[in-house]
Amino acid sequence: MDGLGQQRVRESNESSRSHSRQAHEPPVRFTIDANQRLVIARFGKRLTAADIQVYVQNLRDHPSFHPSFSEIADISDVKELPLEAPDFLRLADSVDPFSIESKRAFVAKTNVQKHAARMHKILRSQRNFEIFQTLEQAKLWIAS
């Protein structure tokens, strides 16, 4: 089952969207596999705190989601991450929908992506949290 963490974008005036996302490129796409108790989220090129909040709300509203599920957050495509320290704190303390016992894997390649993943790990005090270079590595760890 798919979920889109995207607010509707008008398709009428292509030129007026020079700074906005195209309709086919949502900031967050996620799938839920209830049998594996796993959420896989793929984040787009620009990721804001508001994008994450929309993703979390869509996830919480999804009938197949449970906070005890594991998550793979693939942030390897993110190029812009305009988050400040207060954003990280708020997201970790009050927005994150997953249980502290859930297994969490981040797929990150750049230093900025890895730093963002480490910040989340530190702020959530999670032991079941790892950072990987590839989605395949993350899936193997989650399944272990």
C-alpha cells in the first residue's frame, strides 16, 4: 500500500512552479508492508520539517500502520535539507510516530545526509538504529 506525503500541486501553470515541486515528484513516498511490519520511506531532493510532518500525519492516518513497525528512511536523494537544531528536536520529541523499540535504518550517502540521520539517532536515544549506504544493506539489517 502506498502513501504520498504530498500536498496537491496545481498542474495548470508550469512556469509559475519554478521553485516548487513537480506534481510527479512528492517530497516523501512510503510503502507499508504489514506482513513484514515495515515502512519504507523515500525522500525527494528537498526535505523540510513540514514535509516530514505531512509524511508522519499520512503514516499515522494509514490503516495499516502501527508504531511498532520498523522503518527504512531512504534519504540518499536529498540534496537540500534546510533543518535547524530546533527542527531536529521537535521532530524527534513530538513528531516521530515510531516506537523507541522499533528498528530504524537510514540510507544515506553524503556527509550532510549522514549527519541528519545521526542527529535523529542521538535525539531519539535509539539503540535499534543504523545508517547504511544502500537500501539492500538496510533491508538485510531490518530482516536480521
